[in-house]
Amino acid sequence: MDFNLDETQQDLKKLAAEVLAREGDEERLWQAGLMGVCVPEEAGGAGLGPVEMAVVLREVGARAAMVPALPTLAATLLLARHGTPDQQRRYADRHAGRLTLAVREPGRALADPPTATAAQNAQGTAAEGAAAAGGRSVGEPGWRLTGRKVAVPYPGGAALVTADEGLFLVAEPVTAAEFTSTGEPAATIVLDGAPAERVAGPEAVADARRVFTAAVAAQASGVLAGALELTTAYIKQRRQFGRALAEFQAVTMQIADVYIAARALDVAMWSGVWRLGEGLPAEEDLALAAYHVSEALKALYTCQHLHGGLGLDVTYPLHRYFAQARHLSQALGGADAQLDLIGALV
């Protein structure tokens, strides 16, 4: 594969960087069209794919921005890959309300099959049959979901939920508030016969996990790149014993380790999202990227160490990068879970 971004991707990267540099919030990201890059053109979006999703999320991570880009882009990409035109149009812009992605379950690895169950209503059977025959969306809840999803980012709207029978839209899930290390909102979704609309069958569940993993890895790649840039600038200007910290061999070796960790994550992440976009098997590449997301947290410890006492100051930007790295690592289950998955894949 070619790791260079094409012209469209470079323009997207530049736009995302400019918007986020101006303290871009959720509204500004929508106005700039960044939240709709994965929405099909027919539904009013840019019609782009996994690589472009990664381009935007990497810029979000590079500034440790607290915006719902990850769940929005991942969910709209999944609707673009599996949903009907009607479903895609309904969640194409900010006026539809937030759309989040619910794939994690308590006590389960991300790669495990979901335990949430789906049961079809009698009227739902007839509606789906008519929709399939006429090529139209069901549009009405024809299913009931039971189960629980945890650490669902940015709740408050509809959720795209994985279950044993496929991928479903739940319009108003019951949620219980959670807290993340970044301070961003999250929730546990309690499904007790919740009305749901099916997007796709069981074949889409694995794709939902792949897209979620790719999104987390892309944002984590940006987080590590941003922390590396911040730390490199600091050790160049911070002086001890009459010399810049960057002149000490021990310091250069440690910052080199951070650079290597960042490049390893970059290579695995870009390879995974490219294969995902090309329709090629991407499980091994994404599992490796997920493992390096956990390793990125170790690199953030090094960045914190090189900052000395300043690295522990919650008002200093490094704190936001560290919190995001921890949160993203936990979202994928940690290094041990990824090593188990890599072993099973190879």
C-alpha cells in the first residue's frame, strides 16, 4: 500500500487541523462538514471511507479535542456500509441528533460475539419482507433488544447497537451515566425489550468491531503524535545544568522510544484502515494496531516523566493527552486482550 495521502485526504487533513486549531467544537465540526465525511453523497455527505475517517480522527487526537467525532464517524460509516438510504439520510446531519456506537459489553472482550439478543416482532417480519421486496427501508422498530452495553461514548441520541442477530438502531435507549478518564460523557445502555430497527444481519457485527477498532486506533495515533510534539518542544527549551534536556543521551533515548512507538502505531493503523476501505481482510492489521494503542499509553508515561513535575499538572496540555490515551486503551480492552486476539488470528 501507499502510505501517502492523496489530494482529497490532504485537503481533509488540512481542514480538520485548521478547524480544531480554532478550538473547534462539535458545532464547528458539523459546519465544516467533517462529521459527515462518511455519510453517502446521496444522503448529503462526502461519501468517503475508512481512510478519510482516520484522517479526521487523527487530527482530533493530535489536539486531544473533546468532541464526539469518534462515535459519529464510526456509526455513520457503518450506516453507509450496511444501512438503507432512508437510514443514512435520517442521521446525515446534526439536526438529527447524536448517533453513537454501542459495541462493548460488561466482562466481554471486544472480539467476543455479543450477548445482547434480538427478537423479531410479528409485524416486523411482515414489514421487513415488504421492504426487501420493494427495496425500501423498514423505518419502524420491528425488533426488541435485550442486554447491556457499556462505555457507550457521547450518549443522548440514537445508538447503533450490535446483537446476536445483527446491527440495530435504537432510537431512545435507556442509559445510566458513566465517567471517563477524559471527562467526556459515556453511558451504560440497558436494553430490556427495547424497540429497535435492524440495519443489517449478523455479518455486520464483525464489521462494526473492525470499524470501531480502526476509529480508536486512528484517534490514539493522533494522541501519541500530539504528545510527542509537545514533549519534543519541551525538552528542547528546558535547561538543566546549563544544557537543554535534549542534549542528554538518556533523554534522547527515551524520546526516541516514544517516536518508535508512534511510528509502529501509525503503520499498523494506516495498513488496517486501508485494507478495511479496500474490502480486504483487515483483522490482523487492526489487532496489531489495537495492541500498539495499549503500548501508546506506556509512551505517554515516558512523556510525562520527561516533563518532570510539570507532567503531573492537570492544567498543562499533556494531562489531556494522557487521559485520552488511557481512555482509548481501555476502549479496546488493553494489551493482553489484543495479544490473545493476535495469537488466535495467526
